[in-house]
Amino acid sequence: MKNYWDCFNFMPELPEVETIRRDLAKKILDKKIKDIFVLDKRTLTPVRHRSDIRQMSNGARRFKKILIGKSFVGIERRGKLLIFKLNTNKFLLVHLKMTGQLIYEKKGNSKKQSEIIVGGHEDKNFKQVDKYARVVFEFEDSSKLYFNDLRIFGYLKIINEKELEKVKEGFGVEPLSPAMSPAKSMAMFKNKKTTIKAFLLNQKNIAGIGNIYTDEICFACGILPTRKVNTLNKKEIELILKNTKKILKLAIEKRGTTFNNYRDSNGNKGNFVSFLKVYGRQGQKCQKCGGEIKKIKVAGRGTHYCPVCQS
């Protein structure tokens, strides 16, 4: 049988990003940034603006000027976005996108005393920390934080507090927050004519859910991802809200889902893959009814479901 988790390349979703956030917070907070090496200026520029070389050079100089001598005092997450708070009124946004890594390295006097932790995607030699390095932070204690990105879809961006509020407003409700309660969230489902799959993937509705967890949520609810949101009754909406929290909490507990290239920030593979009921299991038997798991395209994404258990 085909080893299905060797077949995918995916963007880290809320559980994977939250795992990285928690682990890096234990390593880099309150360390003064001694130096920064910008090895690829494109990482500091939004994709649509990467044609202006002069702008990118100015951006790199500004980036270093703002950060060197400062330290990170907190790390937040909004959806799939990491927000590093500086000991000033500035914030560093970090988005891993499809192939990004955040790698922390601290060298000791011996191999056993050295430490490398990897958060995000890996290549076959993921301990080779500088292979796709785009930006490197060197801290005062000589430890380093690498932002690696094979395909350069990810980005680092410095913003102020006012800009941060605007960024946060662009996201929907955080699924693990009190705002995700049925009493507060029911209205966002009202009169929506899109599919449930598209609705859950839209970061302006609910922040942080991607392809993997959307399929798992729909299966847990017994609802087809192709259903229109406006066909859901109150009980079904409450079930979606309940299972969203339940599945994401378990995925965080298991340190995310691993396919061919994701690692948590200890360099370990996430364990939630063994809890997947439909995602990546097309052609296999449904663990609930014994029927065959199907795969179709919904909202432009490969979508997995059980035609017997979901309606």
C-alpha cells in the first residue's frame, strides 16, 4: 500500500505554527540581537513587489537597523502568522508559507552540548541549517535563528503597532478563543452561499484552518465539504464549532501533522498524522464504516471525504 504521507507538500496550519511558537519562545526571548545577515533580500519584500532591486536593498538596510541591538520579548500567533514582539514599539511578522523553516542553533563545546531545533519544513538534510538560509539572526550568546525558505514564498516584515492592528483585523475569529462560541459565532454562517470547505479555508472567517483540518472537521461532523453553508441547521453549525476546537486542540497536543517535509521546532515529526480519518487516505477504507475514502477538488483544493458517513 502506498505510504500516503510521503506524497504531500503543505503549508503549516494553526497546530503546526502554534507548536513552533511555543517552542521558539523558550529559546530566543530576551536575547539581544547582535547581528543580522540578509542573504536574500526577496524574503523581506512582499512577492508582488520583488521586481524593485533598489527598494529591496533599502529594505534590507532598514531591517537590520531596526532589529540589531534589540530583542524579542514575546511571540504571538494570528492564524498561520507568527508575530515577534520587539522591546520597542515594533513587531516582526514571519510567515512560513509553503517551504519556510525557522531553525534555532546553539553550539556548545561538544556535539552533545550543541543544539539545533527545526520548526517548519525540512529538506532531506534539514540539519544543514544554511542550505536555503535567507535571513540569519545572531544573538549575543552566539546562538542563531535561521529563516530558511527553498521556494522563497515566505516572508519577514517589520511593522508598527497601528499596522499590526490592521493586519489582525484581516483575520477572522481565532478558533480556540472564547469568540468561537456558538453564541458569538453563529452569525458568521448566516446567508453564506459558498461551500463549507471554502468557508472554513477562508482566513477572514476563521483564522488558521487549512486543507488538512478542514477535511477532518467535515468528517467529524458527518457533513460533506461540498454542502452550501446556507443549508446548515443550528445543530450542524454547533457541531462544526465544537469539532473545530476539539481537532485543533488534539493536533496541537500531538505537535501537528507531518507529511514529507514538516518538522516541529525540536526537529521531530508531528504525531497527528496517525489520527487522520480522511485526509490523504483516498482509496483506503473508512475507519468508521468500511467504505472507500474519496478525493475530489473543492475550492481549488484536493478534498477527502467518506460518501457514506458524510451527507
